[in-house]
Amino acid sequence: MIENSYQADTVIIGGGISGITTAIELLNANKKVIIIERDLEQNFGGLAKESFGGMFFIDSPQQRFSGIKDNIAQAKKDWFSYAEFEDDNIWGKKWANEFLESTHKVYDWVHSKNVKFFPIVHWVERGLDHPGNSAPRFHMVWGTGYGLVKAVLAHLKSHPNYQNLTVYFQHKAQDFIFKNGKICAINGVDEQTQIPFICWANYFVVATGGINGSMEKVRQNWHKDWKSPPEIILNGSHQFSDGAVHDTIKNFGGSITNLNLMWNYAAGIPHPYPKRENHGLSLVPPKSALWLNYKGERMGPRPLVTAFDTRYLVTKICEQQKQYSWQILNKKIAYKELGISGSEFNEGIKNKKIVSFLYSVLRGNKHLIKSLEKDSPNYITANSIEELVKKMNALTGTNDVTIEALKNSIDSYDANFEHGTNIWNDEQIRLINQTRAYKGDKTRTLKPQKLNQKKAYPLIAIREFILSRKSLGGIQTNLNSQVLKTLDADNSQEAFENLYAVGEAAGFGGGGSHGKRALEGTFLATCIFTAQKAANHIIKNSLKN
């Protein structure tokens, strides 16, 4: 079969936000660019298009508007505390420093593409044993990740050099071709026609995402802190983030690091309307709900509460004999606090309908609740604890949850409200009050109150699984985003001259710029930042040559 042959100055493998950013920067320099994208054209933009759209910035206009004082030195202190970098993660630390000193460049870049942000900055990943965000830094894109991608693509398609860009959809890159020790082409297959292709270029940029779309690779690289992988892991990543290009690069000497570092979520449910195999959604769990193990018992000694340390939540659930969990709440809590991370179920923000959005904040996302009640078997309602236990066990096909255990979990929490106003001795209540002290969280978090209240019925139980999401490790790169290889002789490193990796494929910079934990909102921002660095270096190199 005759193969198709393509030619460009630069080939970008992957059409997510980092690949698109790289293309825009290269088009600014009038370069001829090809994007090889495995997905359908309608999904151009990758996982960013499905994301909630939070972005991490320091000393932003939104922070200043809200009276939030922030600076680079404090952000570095928070990042390095939370990351718990290993001593040998040299490039990850360098990339963290580089990014934290440059978040304004990312802000200016997206702002120039007509991206707007919600004025109230969210405060997540505040930290527990390891201090996290000491100030709110999670900037919500008005339009979610869908709006971010839409704005960036609109800029791309109106670019004066847009004719220099060709995007080949449903094309799978498979291998690199070398000539005189230098990469000269990639080959692969058009998965729609099964016709092979070869693509010649001077520079190559890997923007394929991480490994977390492959449950096989997730299990192979499961972190030792999390014991053995759970029986069920839902896929909240991109289906084509399978690490295949990572393997190819490793085979010809490229350095792949920290694949055991992942940003997984603890509150995943199967998507009620799945778009791919094993498709999972990440709930935004209510802080006022009780987070229980598979037996209906609170995990501890510190209770599980969202938005403080996501990695801690995953760790505690994976310590259990059966590695799934339950949220126990009531309808009042569900309306006020329950959410789903991502663009799909946040229509008010996604579609930039301010009235609809404010209504969902003040009165609850009733559309979401009704969808879960109707179409998610893992969302259970009942009018008594006894009925709830019966339905929970019917769902799992076990007798793991006893009436005594669930009643004890609920009653011991509710007992805090029997002693008088503010006479509370429960860590979860203290964390709720801490959250409500910030105005950005107060409107979305109920005052501490009893869970078992007839007026707030029905009671609700949600079964949740670990959800695979982001690879914090990946292809190791220098500060130009060039892929590194380790030399056998003395363990020193050198860069491939014309091979780059950006975004999640590069572990968001250097093969691991987050360490063990992310301060959140950092993924989209570092995707853009690493892409900017790669494109700038390609442009400088091409001028020399």
C-alpha cells in the first residue's frame, strides 16, 4: 500500500491545549505546522475541552480585586511544600521555579485570546499535613475548559498564517525515523482509511498527554503509598493518553521519569452517559457529607473532606480492604454542595449564562441532581437509615454495610449539635467553618448542621471509585522543552536536538514539575507554559539554521 507523505517545518503530535498553543506560537513566526491528532475533529482540544477550566495564577487582577495578597515567594513555598520533591527530581524543581516566576505570561497569553475569568477566585488544595495553597489561586475560566478551548481555537482559525497549519485527524503516530542520528520523520497510520503515512519535518513536538488513559499503565505504575491498585479504577483521562509515544521515546534512549506520580481523584462515579469505555466523572464532594469506607464507617483519624488534600483522600481509601467509598448526605446538602468537575454538567458557566449560574449557586444544580437520581445506579436515595443500608448492600451485592455501623457514623457526627451553639469537637466541622470563612466558599457551603434531619430528606448514598486523571510524571525535558536522554557512560544527560515534549506528556515540565501533589489549576497553565517554551526555542533554533 502506498503511504501518504506530508512535509512541514514542525510536526506536533497531539491536538490538546499544549499542541494548539505550540502551533499558535509557531504560526506567529510564519512556520509551516502539521498537527497529527488521533481523535475526531469535533474533539479538537483534548481533555482541556472537558475540564472545569481552573487556572493557577499569582498576584492576578482577580486576586487583587478581591483583596487577596499573593506573591511568587509564597507560592513557591506552598508548591515545594506540597510537592514533596524527591532529591533526584532536578528538572521537575527547575520547571516549578520557572513556571512560578512566569504565571503572568500565561495569564497575558490567554487574556489576549479573549479568555475571561470569574471574578471570585476559588481556594482549593489548602493542605493538611503538608501546607498547600495559602491563598486562593484557582481562577475559573468563564466558559469552563470548553470556553478556553473555544476561544483559543477561534484565535487559531482567525490567525493570519492559518493557511500554514494542517491538522490530520484520526491519525495515529507510531514511530520516529532517524537519519544520521537525527530525527527526520514520523510514521503512522490514518485510522479511518488504514493508509500509512510518513511526515517529514525539521522539528517534532510530543503533545500526546500522559499515561492515565491506559488502566494497564496506571496499574503498572501504581504508587507504593496506595498499596495495590483498586479492583475498579474509572477513566477520567483522555482515551488516547495511553503512553504509546512515551514507550517509543524510551526505546530509542529518551528519559521517562516519575510515572508512579499521578493526580487521581477519590470521588469518581461511572458516567451515566458514557462517551468511551470505562468513562468516569469526578464528583465535587460536599464538605457537609460524611465520607465513609465500604463498611459505612468514617475513615480517620482525620475525617475525609474535599478541597484540602486530594492525594490524602486517595491514600486513605486505598488503605481499606475494599478500595471504594461512600458519601452520605441529604437532599439539602446535595442541592447546595454537590457538583461534578468539568464542563458537561456546569452549563451555566459553560454557556456563560450568568442568571443560570447564579441560580445554581443559590438554589442548587437541580438538573445535575435529577440526572443522577434518574440515570446513576450509584446514586441512592432513601427515607430512613435502614432503607438506605438495604439499598447500599443491594447495589454492591454484599452485606458489608450494617445498620449499626451507618447509624453510628451519622449519630456520632450529629451528636456535635446536641451540646449547644458552637460546642463542636469534630475535625470535619472545623474544616467546614474554615472553608466558610472565605467569601468565595461561603455561598456554596452550608453552615454545619445535623445530617439526619427529616426536613432535609431523602437521605442519599453515593458509591465512589478512584478515578484516573493526570500523569504527574512523563518525558523528561530541559527548560527548552527538549527531550533528554541519559548517557550510559557517566549518567550525564544531553538533549535531542529537534525533539520536544510539552504539557502532560512532559509531566507538565521536566518529567515531574508537580512532585507528588498539584495545587490545582496548574495543569492547563503548565500545558500552555511548556508549549510556549518549546515554540520559542524552535523559532530561535530555526533562525540559527
